[in-house]
Amino acid sequence: MSLPRPIEAPWLKARHAADGRARSASLPLVYHLSAHLSGLTPAGTTSPTVSIVDVGAGTGANLGWLAPHLNAALTSPQLQRWSLVDHDPALLSAVRDPDQSWIATSRHTGSIGDLAHLVKDLPRPRLITCSALLDLLRPEDIELLVDTTVTHADAALMALSVTGKVVLDPPSAADHLIADAFNAHQQRHSDASGTTALAGPTAWRCAADAFADRAWSVQTRATDWELGGSDAALVGRLLTERVEAALELDLAVDTAARMREWLATRLTQNAGGNLSVRVSHVDMLALPPSSISVQMSSPS
């Protein structure tokens, strides 16, 4: 995995509430998933276990949201054995151990290349999941993640992948300028070894196509952030960081100036409670052949 862009714990904390609200729209995917996993549990198992590998687990937000919803949806009680994987041990160290007796956790510092070794030794059924990760990966990393899932797991649930669409109200003529520049920035990363092409807002579609190519069924749900006055701190940070990223591109002086003016105006609107923002995300459930029919559509 070794993400080229470090993820900061304060950002993960800032987005927590918005993520939780958005993911409520994906509960139908959790119900499909639970039915599938329940059907895979061996009959007569005295202590049924579902093994869950959370890729890019960060500080444990996916664990905190998915574990109780999955437990409630499963047709019979099952121990959830979560293997939390991240390239940053500092983030993993901030994960709070759940106090529920039906959750067991372990932490693993590693990359996507390490997943196959981890997953294949876990009890079945096996789920690979991630949240807000795919757009930070290279297309080849996504292919490897999908290959590992198809080879060693029984399902995948990939949440909160950005689509690149951000709608602000009231609109501004410069909104598209910021969006285009930010999305271009998200699909590139430069370091000492050169420039790396990242999947960015195309990532969810790359993953969905890769699963479909391997005959897995794919179902998606739009899980958009709907941000208003109560989210002013998150909106301010979101808009500021979008412009800061866009300004890292090689831009004309007048274009950069227009972006800074746009940000100043938007921050004033936000501070006055006069701005709402919708950030489009998509959640995706992928299951082996014959589990569910393909129901994939582009999010609005």
C-alpha cells in the first residue's frame, strides 16, 4: 500500500461524523453482505467466525462503523476477527480496542502486497474492506487488491470512494476551475523517484471493472457527504486543502490568483453559515459469481 500521501489523524477525526451520516445510505449493501457471509458459515459451527481484513484501517473508523451494523444484520451471532492493516503504525496505535466480546482485533503494518499472506491463513468466511482508500492508490495497486480478494476472500466492501464531483450552493463560475485542478492533482504524486499516477476519482470505477472482469458481482450505493452550517470546520478545511492542492500544479499567475479569491469568498460564506457542500462518494460491494446480480450505476 505505502500511500504516497500521508494521512493525518486530525483529518480522519474531522471527517468522522460526515462519513457516518453518508454511510447510512449503504446499509442495503451491509444486508446483502451479511446474508452472503451467513450462508458461508459451516453448518454446526459452535463458534462461527467472520474474518475481516481492513485495508488502510487508519485510526479504526471503518471498524467502528461496520462492526456493529454487520453484527446486527447477521442472521446468527458471529465472532468478528478484524485484522487492521495500514502502512502507518502511528495511526494503528490510535485505534481503540472495542469492548464488545464478539470483536477481536489485531494490527498489522504493511502494504497491499502483504495482504495475500495475511488473508489466506484466516478462517472463512473472509471479507476484505476499506474506507476512503481507493482514490489514494495506483491503478496497479487496485488490480492487486482485487486479485487478492478474488483469490483469497469471499467478499469485498469498499466504502467512501470519491467520484470527483463536488457541488457548492450557492454556485460560482469558478467552481469547475477548482474541481478540475484538484482532480488533476489527485491523480499524480511526485517524489524523489519521479511522478506516480494515482487512480484518484476514477478509482471506484477501476475497482468495479476489475471485479466484473473476474466475474464477480458488483453493487454500488451513493454515499455523499451533505455538509451544511453544522459542518463549518470540516467545510473550511476541505475547501482550503482543495485549493492548496490545486495551487501545487503549474498554473498561470492569474489562474492562481482567481483560485485564492474563490477560496476567500467561500470561507466568508462558510463562516456566515451561507454555504452548503455535497461531496460525492460511492460504496461498493463485490461478491463471487451467483451471489447477487450486477447492479452498478454511476452515482448522481
